[in-house]
Amino acid sequence: MKKGIFILFVIVFYVLRSEAQQDPQFTQYMYSDLLINPG
């Protein structure tokens, strides 16, 4: 039972980690259109 919970936790962790950074990171504010106009 504990092994199944551990495997489920690892799968959820990797899925959330893969979707964590979808927004591009720019070094300058002028290139980030999402921060200027999110709509």
C-alpha cells in the first residue's frame, strides 16, 4: 500500500514539475508581452 502511494506521489510530482514553467522568462521587461497585457 505504501509503495503504491509513493509511486503515485512520484508520478504527480513529475507531471506538476513538467507543467511548472510554461511562460518564457525574459531578461528584459520590454520583451515580455504577457506581463504588459495579460488579456
